[in-house]
Amino acid sequence: MLVYNYDANMIHIIETKDDQENTFRIKVLDTQYLKKLLAVLDYFDRNNIYTDVLSYPYKDNEFKVIVRKEFYNDFLAELLKAGLLQSLKWEDPSL
């Protein structure tokens, strides 16, 4: 199971999961992070897989992002590479 951390003063993430996808509500609190998030979303918009990550902008720098299960790791890795996550690590849920 992947576990991530982020700076709650800069960004706020709420994640919900179901059998086929993960839904993120991401609110950017510091505008310097907005460009970074938009770059991540653009990365997935530009690839040739149209339904891997779907994003919907809301007011006040908030986004709903729906990620298919098979692209969950890729999405988190892109958030980490963009500097939106402080850490990303594997934890064995059986321990």
C-alpha cells in the first residue's frame, strides 16, 4: 500500500477509493503549487490514454481528480516529482 505525505499549509488532499478508481479532492492553498498541479494534470491529458486521469476544476483552486486504479501509482509518482507530495513510500498493510 502506498502512503504519501504533503505540506498541509500548501495543499490539501482528500482521497476516496472504490473498486475501480480513486477520487481526489485537491485544494491548492499556495498559488505557487497551482502551476505544479496543472502540469501534472496536463501530463495525463496529453498522453494517449483518455480515461487514466480525469480532472474537473472548481472555484478557489480546487480540483476533483478521478484516477483509474491501474494509474494510481503513476499519478502519485507524478505528484511527488512535481513537488506536491513530500514523501511517497510503500507500507505493508499486513504488518
